[in-house]
Amino acid sequence: MRSVSIKDKVIFVTGSNRGIGKSFVTQALAMGAKKIYATARDKSKLEALLALGGDRVVPVELDVTKPEQVDAAAALAGDVEVLINNSGMGTGSSFLAAADPKKAQLELNVNYLGMLRMAIAFAPILKTNGGGAMVNILSISSLTNFPFAASYSASKAAAHSLTQGLRVELDGQGTLVTGVYPGPIDTDMAANLPYDKESPDVVAVKVFEAIAAGTEDVFPDAFAVQISQGLKADPKAVEKMQLDNYNAAQK
């Protein structure tokens, strides 16, 4: 079983300026990471993390939808041992809300293709540095479609499939590939969702503990655990629950 402790490791976190990404940086600092590459599309939004971490935090301008920026980040960060693919976005769109699926294309470009770009760029780096770990922040909606965020769910389902495939392809180089399937987390993205929400700091700690134990699938909050157990017991019942929730919302 592969296991990767964060202590004394070099970490790369996409989407570090807020939400779970910011918590990954702060908790990695607290748990003894040697260096953390923290990224944002606008580096000025990383100033609070730089003040907290000093020279242990390296700011990187990165938009995962731009291949040239992904390549530049990989060229800069050749010492990375743990890659956390955290960048993501959601438009809150159903499939049939608009005639033109531009929102779905945007979600796929960030949530699936962005993760794929990062994996292609950083897998050789992880191999050179001993294998390490690739952590893909997915969603419980990767495993069942939530109608209020249908195209987001589809993009995360693609990222789930990507994670499974990467696990196979990177097995030979000794890289632990871990998928994280959170439910609603107390971040800007989930601000309007009518559910109890887990703290992003708690999620970050649970993920770091999971990769230290060699865990490949992480359900870091009560909502995610409930859905995952439901899918194991009766997946059609979970699907029907989404239908009932959708119908209730239309009344």
C-alpha cells in the first residue's frame, strides 16, 4: 500500500486563493510541508497565504484552462511530490436551461480538461521525485447527478472517470492517485445550498490523513458518506431521490 505523509513534502495546490484550496495550503503548513506552490489566476489574491507561510509558500499564476500556463507551472515546480488538483467551478445550470451549452463547456474545460492538463504535465515530475501522490478534488456529484447542478455533475463524473484511469496508468511509477468526493462544504461555491456544510479545514486535514494511510477514495463529510452508502445499497433509490427533490423544487 502506498502512503504519502505531507510532512517535509513539496506540495502543489491549484485554486489556492479561497475555499478548500486555501485550506489545503494552511493545513499543509501546519502539518509540516517543506514547500507549497499556491496558485491562483490572479497572484495578488495569494497575499494572505504568503504572509502566513513566508518563504515556504511560492505563488504561481495559473489558469488550468490555459495550456501555456500549465506548462510554465510544471517548468517552475520540478520538485513537486504531491499534486492537489483542486481548481473547479460550477454554473448551477441544468442541462436544458439554455439552447447553447456554453456553461457545460466551461465546466468541462475547468473540471475535467484542466485536471487532465495538470496530470499530463505533472505525472513525469511525480515519477522523477519518487512517485508521490496526485489528489483529485471531485464531488459526490461525480457519482450521482444533482439536477440543480446537472452539467457540473457531468463534468465531475468525467473527472471521476479520469481519476480511475490515471490510477491505472500511474500505478507503474508508484504514484498514489486519490479521489476526494465532498458533499456541501462551507465555501463560496456552496453558499446558497440548503444543507449542513463541513469546514474546508476539516476536509483538508481528512484528505492529508487519507493519503498518509494510502486511501484512494475519500468521503470527507457526513453528506458524502450518506450518499456513497446509499449508492452501494440501492443506486436507483438515490437516483429517485434526486427526481423527488427536483419535482419538489418545481412546486
